Amino acid sequence: MSLAVRWIRLSMAVSAAGFAGAAFAFRATMDGPIEQYSGAALSAAIVYTIVIFIWPRISPWSAGSAAIAYCWFIEFAQLTPIPEAISQRSWFARQLLGAQFDPVDVAWYPVGVIPLVAAHWFLRDRTRSRTSPTPAAP
């Protein structure tokens, strides 16, 4: 495994922990829409970091699409009784699956992912421009 891949994975683990900490801090200190909306956006950001952790060389667009699709899949699965039944047995499962469908969350997942896609794109292009050879003068 290359040093770059190790660095990316370490960065994603730290980022996921930071997003989780922020989500729990909002939940502990706030109530109402800010807590709800930030929770949805930050959980989507965590999923984005997990996608990058698993596939460090994935494109920003693909990672963002995968993260949003996964979040939407979990959210729409909440229209069935399965996530709620599993969530009643485990706090951890409740954090991962939720318990009930909320259409507002569907809109907030991209809010958590789009800034990360933009940052990923910027950093990837910046890194590529530093490592690519400069063209020879004619």
C-alpha cells in the first residue's frame, strides 16, 4: 500500500470521527431543526469519508454519488418496518439505520456531501498539478 493511500485513509478516519463528534455535539446541545438537519448532513459526510476510505482513488463525483445513493437507500428503507425493528434492539443500529422515514433528510444528504466533493476535486487537482511533469519549453 502506497504512502498516499495510507495518508488518504488516515485522513478519512480522522474526518469521519470529526463529523461524528460534531453530529453528537449538535445532538447534545441543540434541539429542533438544526439538530435534525445537521445530523442528516453530517451522517452523509461520514458515509462519503467511508467511501473514500474503502476506495481511496475513486473520483469525487463517483464517491459523492455513492454516498448520496447509500443515504437515500437507507432513508427509503425506513418506509419498511425492518430498520425500525432492528433499531429497537441496538443503539448502534439506530445510529446507522434510523427508525422512521423523513423526507427532509432526503434533501439534506446532498448538503453534507456536495462540499466534500468540491473539496476533494480541488485537492485532487491541486495534487495532480504538483506531481505532473512540467512541459518542456520549445
